[in-house]
Amino acid sequence: MNSVINEFKFIELPTLLCLGADMLKSVPKVVDRLSLGKKALLLTDDFLRTRIAKDVEDILIDGNIEVFTSIIQNSTMDEVEKQIGVHKEIKPDFVIGLGGGRPIDIAKSVAYKTNQRFISIPTIASHDGVASSRASIMGSDKRHSIQALPPIAVVADTIILDKSPYRFTAAGCGDLLAKGTAIADWMLSHRLKNELISEYSIALSDMTVQLITKKANVIKSQVSGYSRIVVKALISSSLAMCVAGSSRPGSGSEHMFSHALDTIAEKPALHGEQCALGSIMMGYLHDLDWESTKNIMIHLGLPVTAKDLGLKDEEVIKALETAHSIRPERYTILGKDGLTSDAAVKVATVTGVIN
Ligand SMILES: [Zn+2]
């Protein structure tokens, strides 16, 4: 019998998505349009302090907005607390996160805990946290995906993003290609465990895989403005997570494999690179067309072997064996018990990840 779900829930989405060349200059307009106030706390890292952060400061001051810049060192819970202390002292009207993953994750958490809104200004397109409501924060032993609010605005300047190293953008594509197995895991859990799914969220997430696949040539060519395709898809993936109210549409067994690698590997690779590698192997387990995923990865210049990623074969095997225990409450193709040693070696060998 078909039933209708009457559960009441909120879907919180960003209000303004600004994408294009020279978008940085529009930050004061964004602040004004959203009536955010006249005093900003800008969170960024040491690398950007004298570079893009300086430009943002000048643009804000020109727009009659007072700004205090605070440098984050890492993305730990301690750093969140430290920046909340800065926030208490400064008493800003809103928060800005400028940078790669870490400043945006910290800004997201600080804004959430201080009950304020924040603007996300990504400087690399390497992951889909740019517009999502989840913050990835390092706990005492492992990384946690913490509930926060999505940014009220995303300002993605394609001149800045085009100039960022291609490896980061390719990793962003990897994080997006990995949604194929994340969706397959969610559907599997829906069939086996009756877990609720959201068709809307799945459609948004799946669209990102299609977009990267279809536009792989343009991305690879790095033609002017190419980063717009990737950041648009990353935002779409973030929105899928906002709609679902969890990271389910974007994070399945392949992300669990990547998180396991983060704790096991001597030198972990980029998040999106690891997730894409995981997606080849989880695609094999799901009996999906993993070879096509692998071919697109090769075309985009993403590593498809442990060696190319700077990982040892045994690290990949151990991550495959333990991935299921990373997030036991999230049912995936790895099941409750995970892969046996033999099965882990087989999946890594058949897919050419190790040889
Ligand atoms: Zn991811």
C-alpha cells in the first residue's frame, strides 16, 4: 500500500548564491541585501591572510563595513571554542568564512553556536561543504560531521577559483562523482531497512554526477570560467544535503572508506580523491558501472590507483576492512560486518586500485 509521509520538517537553504567572475566585489551588496549589519568577523587561514583576505577586508571597508580578521589554525573543536571567544570579544553582526574546507567549517560552527548567519567564500572547489549545513570538525580521535546551518550566502568568485591549483578542483569533481555510490547506498538502505529517502534530494545529488560526467572535457581544458561548472555542482550537492537534513545523499560507503583512510594512512590524500577511489570499489560491490566512473576520473586527471595517490596497498586494504565501523548507524553496501580480508583484496585488485 502506498502511504504519504506527513512528517513535519524544516528545509534550510542558503538565500543568495552568487557565482561568477569578480564576485568578491559584490560582498558589501550581499551584506546589504540580506541586512546582515555593519560589523563582520572574517575567519580565514594564515595562507590567505595577506592575499585574498586582504582584498576582502578592503572591499568591506570600502562598503562601510567594519571587519575583524581572525586566523584559524585547524578545524578542531578547540579551534571552534577559541573563535567563539573571539566572537564574544568582537561582537560582530555576522561571520564570514574564507578559504578551503577548514575556515568554512569553523565559520559554520561559530555562526551556528552564536546564533548568527555566515557568508561562505570558497577559494578552492575541492569539496561540497561550501554551502551545506554540516561542518566537518576534528574530535579527539576522529572527524565528526556536525549539524550547523547552511550559509546565508555563498560568494564564489570564478577568477579566484580558476586560479586555484587544478588538483583541488579535480578533487572536487572526485567528491561529486562519488555521489553515485552514496545514492546507491541510500537506496539499498531504503529497500533493506525501510530508511526514508528524499527523491528531491537524490535528484539534486545525481544531477551533480551527470554534470561532471557531461562537462568533463570542459573541466579538463581549464578554459576561463571552468571552475563555475564544478562549484555549481558542489553547491547543488550541498543543497541536496540541506534538503535531506543530513549528509546521506552525498556520503555513503565511499566516504566511510575515505574517513577510514584518514586515520590509517601515513599520508592521506585529498578528501575528494580518496572518495572517488572508494567510489570505484564500492561501485564494483554495488555492481554499478564502476569502469565508466574510473574512465572519467582518468580523463579528469584524478588518481585511480593507491600508488598514484601516495597510499600503501595495505593501507587501502585496512581501510576497506574497517570502513563499515566508521559510521555504524549508516547502512551501506558494506553491511554491519564489512568486508573480509579476502574480499577487500579482491575488490581492490579487480578494480585495479592495487596490483
Ligand atoms: Zn565529500
